[in-house]
Amino acid sequence: MGSVAGADLPAYPGLDDPHLDVIPRTADEVARIAAVTTPTTDFTQAQPFEERSAGAATVRARADANAFSLPSGNITFEDELQFKLGNGLFRKLWVSSPSSTLASDGLGPLFNARSCQRCHIKDGRGHPPETAADNAVSMFLRVSVMDPDGVPDDANLAQIADYIATLPDPTYGTQLQDVAVQGHPAEYTLGIDYEEQPVTLADGTEVSLRAPTYRADNLGYGPLAEGAMLSPRVAPQMIGLGLLEAIPAADILAGADPDDLDGDGISGRPNIVWSHEFDRPMLGRFGLKAGNPTIMEQSSSAFVGDIGISNPLFPAASGECTDLQADCQAAIHGDGDARGTEIDAEGMALVTFYSRNLGVPARRDVDNPEVLRGKEVFYTTGCTACHRPSFVTHRLENQPEQSFQLIWPYTDMLLHDMGPGLADNRPEARATGQEWRTPPLWGIGLTEQVSGHSYFLHDGRARSLLEAILWHGGEAQAQRDAVIDMPSEDRAALLRFLESL
């Protein structure tokens, strides 16, 4: 695990967690945190509190599809009502304007889904289309073009070191919407072709990986710009977001080692993005390339981009419609009443509270001998260099659910070069076309139970955990090769450990 923070990063304003009401740690707390988060070398038994992935916020592990839909385990009775109100807005089906249901109109005109829940099904992972006739409701393509000047036009972005200058597609904006309200053409239809690529493990087992090629078919507004870069995204699971938001930025930055000064082959880098909410550079935490700094901003950008719903952070009534989509810009929108925007500040606060407090299920079988062996394999193979096991969150004045919790998300929240096999070749802020944020692993063993499938990675190409591992390259090439070469019983134990998370 890298331990040398990038030398220029502390100079950025805004990396002091302005979104949180923080109580400073004492020297004694700092020492205790360092001790409790140091990776273990004893694999004969589970670690203290390891079963409680989210500390006191952990919820019981249900055996049905609602395992990701419970509120934080330490939420108060009064705040559970706020959680349920936010859930109602998360599930709400928006309708097009004009409509008699003024509280729910404003959909689109271009959109990917009518509600948050339609993409984040049961608060879990989305999936690519199963068949040619299936829709892509929980998957879409991001799009951008390189800025020919090579420097961001926005002065705010220009002050962020190593920011990669891109622009929206002039016709299609920043993402492609495959649905539209009546009277407007959709922007495209998602097309995917798969090529099977066999990989032979050391014991002779053959695993087939499906390599996707993506197309934007049936373009509704003319061709994409020359050099347009497309990036497929499936909706990620929603659990534990508030706890990830409450990890001190300094603790995340302490793991960064962009020049691999410790020589371990791992060069984790933070994404630094401009916050619309706080009007300053901030550490990126959310999204597959860590392109958003807070849950509020992530949720607000999803409302305007995925559903076409304006909100206080992104008030454009036409959502993702560009200036070249004149009919879309001129359509009737749902922002003409007292709300000001199609979802107001109160509504966004409720959705954010809901997203912040979706509970992480307790681990299963932490004392199982095979799970413990798999944990040892995970640690000694070097997987923890990116999938950092644990953090302790900030002490927070007004967020007791997230305050000072020992959590086990198995992520360092940093960007890593995953090699050409997983590359989308589309930069995002400081992230290159081969870099992705390390995804949290908590809850990964419940994916099929919650989402009805076992598809993983940013585009759902992997049909199993083993396939997901075998797609690793770049900084994780050595770990991927070790999994290929290890004895079958060790590989089985590794997968059993992951299924326990």
C-alpha cells in the first residue's frame, strides 16, 4: 500500500472536508486509529469487530433482495422517517410536462430512467442488457471530446494540477440518453458486441472472458463529434456511501503514491475535481472514476443527467439537452411553480440523507476456516495494496450514524491504472483513460441475492468474481497473474472470502 502523499496535493484548498462538521481527533485517537487499521498478519481467527463492516451502522444480513435497502443500524427513530421520505423520492416515477401532478413533472425531455431506483435496482448494481431485445435501463454511455487547446476553458479547472481538458460532445452533451418524452427522438440505442477470450489457469481450468465493444446506434440528432470518446457505465451499488464520504481526506491522501516512491508497483492517485456545491477543488470520492466529491453532488448530477430533473446545483430545466437540440431546449419543463427547480433543495436533502444512510450488511462466516484462508491469500497476494481493508471515519457533530466508526470497505478511494484491457480511453478530471477508482468490496457477496445477477466491473462484463479478477491488469497485473498460478484450493478460498464480504 502506498504511503507517500502526492507532494502538491495538500496545497489545494478544499481538501479539508468542507462538507462535514468535523470534531478534531486527539493525539490518543490518532494512535488508536493507526493501531486498529494496520493490516493484520494473523489469519487464524477473525479480527475484532470485523463482522461489523460499517461499525455501529452495520445492519443484519437479510436473506432476500432487500439486503441493501435498510437504514443505518444506528439511525434514530426520528431520522428513520427522514430516510423513508428520501426513499420515496428515490423510487418516485417522474412524468413529463405539462402534467396535473405538479410535484412529479419535469421528466427529460431526454433521459435514461424515470427514477433513481430504475437504475440502482434494489439499491444494488445495474447490469448490461441481457439480450438484443433487452433495454439498457441501468447502463449508459458517457461521452466527451478532447479539448483541442489542451487547457480547460474553465479557470476553476485550470488551477487543478494535471486536470485533463475535455469538452462535452457539442450535440449530445456528457452522456447519451436512450429514452425521450413523447414528441422527441431519443439520442441513441446502446449496442454491444462481445468476443469470448479464453484464459487457462495453472491447473488447466479454462475461463472465458467476454471482451465488449460498444456502439451508439440509431443516433437521433446526427453524428457524434469527430474523436468522441464513449465510456460504458452500469449503476453501482448504493450501500455505505455516507461512511465513504466521512473518511478523512487526509487519510485517503496518505495512501497516495503517484510516483511509486515505495517501489511496490502501486501508484494510487487521488482525483481532484471542482465542487459546484462548495465552489472549490475537492477530493473526488464518488463515481467509477471518483468524478464527484460529495453524495449531494453525485445525486444532483444523476438527477439532471439520468432523469432530466433540474435541481439547485444543476438548474437547467432542459436537463442534458444541448444548444444544438433546439426542440428539446424549447420543450415545456416542470420548473414553473414555487419549487424553482423540478426537485427543490428540500427534496435533494432527503434523497441525499437516504443515500447517505443505506446500511451495509454484516459479514457472514468470518470465522469459517476457508474464509480465513481466503483472507490470508487476499492479503499476502497484495490485493490490499488497492483494496485497503479499513478506515476510521471522522468524528462528526451532526451525523451520528457516520461518526467515528471503524469500517471495512476494502477500498483506498484512489485511482489506479488497470491496464488496457479495462481502459475506456476517456479521461475524467485527473483520471486517465486507463484509471479507475478502487471500488468498495463490502456487500459484493450479496450481489446475486440483491440484483439477480453476478455481473461485475464498471460495465458488467465480468460474469463472476473470478472473471472480474482476471480482467485486472496494469498496477494489478501481478496479483492477477498470482491468481492464475495459485493452487486451485487457494483460489477457491479467495473467492469464498470475497463472497463473505
